Amino acid sequence: MEEIFMRVLVMFDMPTSNKRERKLYAKFRKYLIQDGFMMLQYSVYMRICKGVASANRHLDKISLIVPPKGHIRGLILTEKQFDNMRLLLGKPSDNEKAHAPKQLTLF
């Protein structure tokens, strides 16, 4: 069976009221970026994975480094579900445009 591409969204709200909390926030955000996530919008990061198993592995790795406070959620979407997301205000970021999958149609 052919693996389909999935999108993993990680959404988080973390406290940053003191130096330790800011350090934990920065460490978490840096980990996401090093793991191939890109910022979709503030506190929402996205990554493309090949298949559900790969997407679950990335969420499992993230769950090992979550800080003690805050709210962090992970969501796995198919490409089709992600493409159905509607932008209600604003425009796609340059980062989002640069990482958009390019589809080739052959006749």
C-alpha cells in the first residue's frame, strides 16, 4: 500500500512570565524547528510526514520533551484535509508559500 503524505500540526500556549519559562519555551520551539517543523502562524507549527506512522513518531518524540506547564496539542491531517483549510483573514506567509507542495500533472 502506498503511503500518503500527512501534515502534523503542533499548537501550543506556554507561559513566559519568568526567565525559566521563557527558556523552556525557546527550547521547545527550537526543537520543533530542528525536527523540520515550520511556523504556520504564531504558536502553530506544521510538518509534512510520509504516512501516519511517521506522523505519530514525531508526535511521540515531541511528547518526551514537553515542558511542565502550558497547553500543547498535536493534530494529524491528510493533505486533502489540510488543503481544505480556509484562510479567513490575512494572506499566506512567505514561509508557507515556499514550503507549499508542488504538484506535477502529466497528460
